[in-house]
Amino acid sequence: MASFKLLPTLFSIPNTNPYRKPTIRTCLSHRPLNAILESSPGGAKNFISRFAADEPRKGSDILVEALEREGVSHVFGYPGGASMEIHEALARSSMIRNVLPRHEQGGIFAADGYARASGRPGVCLTSSGPGATNIISGIADANFDSIPIVAITGQVPRRLMGTDAFQEVPLTDITRPITKFNYLVLDVEEIPFIVKEAFVIATSGRPGPVLIDIPRDIQKEMAIPNWNRPIMLHGNASSLQEKDLLEEIVRLISQSKRPVVYAGGGCMNCSEELRRFVELTGIPVATTLMGLGVFPCTDELSLRMLGMHGTMLANYAVDRSDLLLAFGVRFDDRVTGKVEAFAENAKIVHIDIDPTEIGKNKKPHLSICTDVKLALEGINRILEENAAKQVIAVEKDIPMTKYNDNASPTWRKEIEEQKEKHPPTYRTFGEAIPPQYAIQLLDELTNGDAIICTGVGQHQMWAAQYYKHKNPRHWLSSSGLGAMGFGLPAAMGAALARPGAVVVDIDGDGSFMMNIQELATIRVENLPVKMMIFNNQHLGMVYQYEYEYGDSNSMHSYLGNPSNQAEVFPDMLMFAKACNIAAARVTKKGELREAIEKMLETPGPYLLDVMVPHEAQVMQLIPDGSSFKDAIRGAQ
């Protein structure tokens, strides 16, 4: 099979100083060789410093001004002995507000939610030792899901490093495999350059987390910063001048009879280009969990989510496809299942910004390593030049339909038949509340426009399946790492990034309790986060797997009080009351609409405890390592 690849731009910053160790070579698209960047993307323009140009100031003040110059407005910082100097400098800033989480993990998940909702880097700050290790899960999550985060940690003074000093951990060593790049600052004069470079690295190419570890004595050291040192990123130039590759894709489309678009998180910044491509070609779209919202679920060409818990329609279409257009995806196991059986009859076109993802899990027939946005712009240009009349099927005399006369009528008909054959269904329980119904009601009452945050578990999958996601950056969920406790602090970050938006944390009782302390932050900050907890007194996904694959015994997945299973335990309303947050519990299906309406209409934060049956399951389900043909179907 022929494989076409554009040369990606790779950056590897020269290791001229012993503390600056590159982690991996990562795709940094569209930076010319030896590029000199006078300022990083998103930096504040015409910045006016509160210091005179030749005025010495502490390293901590240099750090904070460097953040100001990057346009940072919020930092999620939890103070400690090794970071107090930075917090004092933040208190002197008129541009940055520190948001105090109640746990460091809550802080980095809030920074993650801020970045996902806004597209701008999220910034978090912790002290050394346990404060720093508490953000490891958040760094790994951002690395998995390609989220731009700059994590800043205090460190013990240089003279104590390597002595096993109090609260000393070698954080750069610990985080090297899960960061895009990390730094240990050993020279105060390096701070301006390092911060500028960190933001470039975090946001360029495939985004990801960058760590800056700063010893306490560096924070106190006086210096006059040099803000004009340019950044040089070395790599191969990447361009889309090879128009013949894009024309080859168009040719494959014209020859295909059953094409499908497989769109992921790499399409987050090119939703408009993707929609235009579908408008020109009439090709149906399946999205990954990370890609929800890049193409509207309400569109008639949407197949909705693909994969283990995706729709039967999306999985059927990919299984039957003869051309799979994989845009901004990584063919992960939760999508492919048995990888050799995934789209086994299709030619695969893979476009992604990260060269390490191309061919890693599934070998494509044609690949381009570049920004999906630029590729789609080029493809759309070719299609438009061809008068948007590229014929996919042999039937050339078929009149134009509601889809577009580029699409094969036979393929469209087949998909429509499958859509009617496999509508979404779920099990009901009398007056008890089906969680899927609750999400359908929420979708109706918010018109599908809310920013939805989730924890991890059954509720996450139900929210992905039954909320009609229409817009990019409105679905915030820990997808690759699957970190429970993500939803509540992520919603906190989203509310700060997008004031005025309706932000709803759809959570499970188990996941919610993992960062429940952030109720205090939400109350103090008066953030209008709406919390809809599906409370089944269980770790629902664990229980479901026990039921499906085990002996139906509950092995440590019951979260209630075994000695009194009739009561709701713990009482979520009491947690809310402790933080002076309005809350209610609903147990009957007939009362749910009014309860959700009240939640949405109440100013400020609100917690709605929705009691749901623990027997409710997530379906459809393709078991681990299996193919679409092995899917477990039926009402949930």
C-alpha cells in the first residue's frame, strides 16, 4: 500500500543547559526551519510593565510578569512553602487573579477545563513535594487529550536539591514521560525565555502540558529581565504545497461508494472547515468521544459517536465503509476494538498533526502529517474549484437530494435503513428515573447549547450518547486517561473561561466525591455551575461489568452504607448545605422536568441529586478486543 506523507515540522530544543532536557520530538506544524519567534501565540500586545526597564525585581515577579505578557488572566494555584513567593507576586498583579482550589488536583483539572472551553492555555500553580505530585493525574490527562496546560511548581532551594530535603521530589524526572516538555529553572535570567517558550510548546502542533519547576531561592533572587530574547525552534518545514496529495484524496472520494468521515479531537479548531467539507461531499460523519461537537449531532449526516459505547449506526457505517477519512484521530482501542477487523474493507486516509500517531495503530493507505484545518481548507478549495460536483457513486443521473448529489444514493439509503433499524433505546423502571431520559430532558431545556462537563463512568457515556452536542468546546471530559473526579473542577474552569455560558457538570456519585471539596471553591467564587448527579449508590460501570462478565456479585462497587441500604448515603444535599449551595433531590420521573428547570433557573451554583436505578446500563457495548459484529445490543 502506498503511503504519502508530508514532512512534519519537528522541534527539539538544543540541550545547551543541563536542566533543559527535551522530552520527545513532537510535531510543531508550520514553523519554518530555525524559526525565530519574537512573541508566542496569544501573548499580550503593547504590554506595559509596572517596573522600570532597568529596575531589578524578584524572580517571582519576573515569572508573574512573563505570565501577564502571555495574556494569562487566571491561575489555579494552591500555595505552600516552596511557592509562597510566587503567590505574593500574584497578589501584586493587577492582571492575573489566582483562583484557590481546595486540592491541587482540583486546580489542574480546573485549568484543563479552562483550556478545553476557551482554547487558551490553562495555568496551575502548586508547591513542591505532595503538592506537586497531586497534579500528576492532571498532567497525564492533558497529555492524553492534547490539552495546552502550563503547570508551575515550586521546588526546594538549589543547595538542597538531591539531599532528600523536606518536600523534595524530582518532578521533572517524574513527569518527563507525560509532558510535552519540562523545565527545571536553575538561572533566574532564564525565566522570561522559558515561560515564553513553554507557551509556544504547549499550544503549537499537537497541544499538550508543559511543566516549569522553580526552586525557592530562584524565586527570591533579584534580576533585570531580558524580554527580547527570541525563541528558536529547529525543525523541518511543513507545507501543503504538494497539492497532488490533496487531489489524490479527492480522487479517492470520487471513486468511493461508501465513504465515512472519522473525526476526532484534532478537528476541534476546524469545525467550520469540516462542516463545509461535508456540505460539499455529502459524506456522513462519525466522531470520537474527544470529537463530540466538531460536527453537530443534529445534522442529518451525523452518525454520532463511534466506538465501544458508540451508536450502532456509526459502527455499522465504518464497518461497511470502503473509504475511511480519519481526521485528527489516533485509532485508539476504545474506537477500533479488534484493530485488524476495524474498517477492514476500507481504504484509509489519515490526516493528523502528530507524526507518531500515523501508522501507530492502523496503517493508512494515504497519510498527511499536518494541521487538519489546513488540509481541509485545501481539499475544500479543490472541491469548490470542481464546482462541488465530485461524483462518489456510479449513478450519475440521480437528481439532487437533501444530502448533496455527490453522495451515493445507495449508501444514503442503507444508512437511513440502519438508522431506523437501530434507534437509541433504553430500559425504563416504572416511576424511577432512567438516566438517559434525564439527559434528553437537559438537552431539550438547554437547546443543546450548554457546556457539558463529566466525570468518568456510566454517566459520561450516557451524556455522550444522549445529549445532542452541536458545538466544539462544549464537551469537556477526560477521555484518554479516564480520570474520575474530573467533572466538577473542569466545570469550575469552564465557568471562568466562558462567563455567561450555561455550564453543567453531569456526574456520578462516585466520580463526584473524588473532588467534592471544590464545592467550596465554586461557592466562594460564586460560579454558576449546575451539578446534575446521577446517584445510583454504586460505581455503576464497575457494577455493569461485574453483571455482564462476572458472577453478578458486587465486588466493592457499592458506595452506600451496607448496614442501612434504605437510606441515601452519603447525603449529597448535606455536602451542598455545608457549602451554602442550593440543592434538591428528585426520585420520580414525573418530577424531573420541573427539577431541572429549577436547577437551570436558579442563580449561582446548584446541585440536583437525581436518584437513578443501579440496574441501568450503558449500551450498545462492544467488548474489549472485539469487533462491531460482537456488539451487545438491546435496551439498557
